[in-house]
Amino acid sequence: MDEELSPEKGSGIFSKIENNLKIAGIGGVTFGIMILLLITVIALRILPNNMGGALFALVVFGGIFFYLGNNLPIFRSYLGGGSVFATIAGAVLAGTGAVPTQTITTIKGFISTSNFLEFYIVSLIISAILKMDRKLLLKSAVRFLPVAFGSMIITFFVVGFAGQLLGLGFTHTALYVAFPMMAGGVGAGIVPLSSIYGTALHVSSGPILSQLFPPLVLSNLLAIIGAGFLVDNTKKSKLNGQGELLKVSEGIDTTERPLAKITFERLLIGMMVSLSFYMVGTMLNKLFPSINAFAFLILIAILSKALGIIPRFYEDSAVLFGQLIVKTMTQALLAGVGLALLNLNQLLKAFTWQLAVLVIISIVTITLVSGLLGKLFGLYPVEASVTAGLANNSMGGTGNVAVLSAANRMNLIAFAQMGNRIGGAIVLVIAGVLITVWH
């Protein structure tokens, strides 16, 4: 931190705490005051039900959760650190009622209704794609998609046969356990999947959705933990690309592009470049509703990058804005996911030992298979396991962010989303055919 931007130094106890303890980049004493403010407004039921109230709460919660997760021995060493702790702690506080319903409603409105989550993901995807070398992007994409799809297919059959052995039947396991975990999350995954099942079976989709939700939530949680565990235990392994997906090839510039100089104008420009891609994806989704808007967004961004039609100035501005969002909002967003979107109560109600076994089998299988296929296709196995494997057993956009954050691989969000969205769309089509044939 620049000297003139640092809090004033002193010799007193408060000055030492302020300068030596940093939470979310904020001095310890100042952050403590913010915690007291949040506790007070929540206790008095006067937390503003708007973006300001939600952001204040999320930054404080996210800062606390990440600090604890990164300093608690077991979480720090084996369970993914702050990313995992933020999601789990948020879900526990919400599920136990420790955080009032009014506060949860405010946070959920900001995350889902106002859809800050999509804004975050759009900024992240465009930044990640435009930051990459053109040749590296194309070669990685060509290798990545077969790995992602192959991993999903093999895992589907492994889980299905495991369900048969456990007495649930291949058909039931495939439709109500395997497909929900790979359908691409909630809004673009199990919600349309429940509608497809309901239409085919001539029943309401509500009860079906309640069956599809538990395997998705549990697999998402284990995928986050698995990603952190995998990366933490392969730090010195040759299988670990240290954040690089494609093994180094001749003629490819793998050097990190330096960030452009930060100006207020460039941040605005970067935001508008990212949102322009979002508008294009939204329009194409309107024309072809069966294909998710994010799938279009990713494909158009990759095509634009490959053709070199975006001036460097606008590319760098989008990268700059994306990095701003990642650096400042990831902790808050993951806390929000746990508080507002991860329903542990519903998961516990539907929990059975057979479901737990099947989800564990799915997580282990897709991790190993994607790693092996990644190695065959010239990708680093660890990165392939995280992006082509574990991300495809997560809750779509929210899950991808949490999985990649736990693995410290947020720069690979474009690939995780690519496999998640395109693969999820394929799952919906196949599920629609099979539910009709099997019933």
C-alpha cells in the first residue's frame, strides 16, 4: 500500500491493531467499528433494504469469514481456506437463524433479484478471455471442451451404475442425482430440468425441484472443498500448472499482460465493454432461447478475441475493470452465496446415506477422469480437474466462482463457464429425451 494511502501510524495499541491487522484491506480498528455498526443496524432491524445495505453487510461478513477461513488451521490447510469457509459459514448462520430473515432478504435481493451475481460473472468472464493470448485461448478451448464433455459422460455412467448397486436403480439415479449435478446450476439448470420432468410426467414441477436440489447443493459443497484440497496438496507437483491450463507450446506468449494504468474513465469504459458483450449474449438468447445467454457471451468473446477485432485499449480497459471487481467483491459475493443461496436446511431434510455416497462417487470420478483426459489432451491435470471436472459438479455461476476461488484459479472462469453452460444445455436436451423414453 502506498505510504500516503496508509492509515496514520502511531505507537498506541489501537494504532498497532489498525496497521497490523487487515481484514478485506481495512485496518483492524476501523473494521471493528464497521462490525459494531452492522450488528447494531441488524439488531434494530434498520439495515437498509437496498444495494447500500446489502453491500455493507456482505463486505463485513465476507471479510470476517475469509479472515477466519484463512487462519483456522484445518480450513487453511485442507478445506480451501476463506472461500470454502465463507460459503459454509454463511449457510450455517442463515440456516440457524443467527442472521435475521430481513437481512437475508436484503442480501438475496441484491445477489439474485438485482442480479449482482450475473454482473460479477460477466465482468470476470470478459476480463479473463480478453486478457489471454489469442493462440493460447484457441488451443486451450479446442482441448478443453472434449475433456469437459468426456468427463461428464463417464461420470454419468459411473454414478448411474453405482445407484443401481445401491438399490436406487440406474434410471432414478441418472434422472434425479447425476443430471441435477451436471445441469449447470439452479436458474439455468435444475429449474428448467424440473419443468422438463414435470411436463413429461404431467405433474407439478415444484415437488420435482425439491428432489433435484439436494444432490446439487451437496455436490457443490464437496466440489468447493475438493478444489481447495486438490490444489493445496499438489503445489509442488508437475501435474499442477500453477494457474495455467494449457501446457506451454511454441509460438504462444504465456507472459502475464501488465495491467493498464488505472483511471476512472478506463474503469467505466471497461464496464461498458463487458456489458456490451452481455447485451449481445442476451439478444442471441432471445432469438435462440434453448441456448443460455452466457454460452453466447463466451462464444462471441472468444470469436472477437480470435479475430483480433477489439482494439487493445478496450481489451485492457475490460481487463482492468474485471480485476477491480474480482479484487474487491469476491469475498462479499461468496458470503452472499452462503447466506442467501445455499439452503443447508433443505439439504439436511433430504439427506440420505445413499445420496451422500453417490455425490462423493461423482466428485471423485469427475476429478480423476477430467485430470486424466486433461493430461491426454495436453492440459495440466490439476487445472483440468478444477475447471472441466469439479466446476461441472457445482451450482453454475455461483459454484464456479466458489470452486475457482477455493483453488485460486479465478483466471480460468471462462473455461469453467464454457463447460458448465454448454455442457448444462446438452444435459437438459438429453434429460428431456430420456425422461420421455424411460417413463
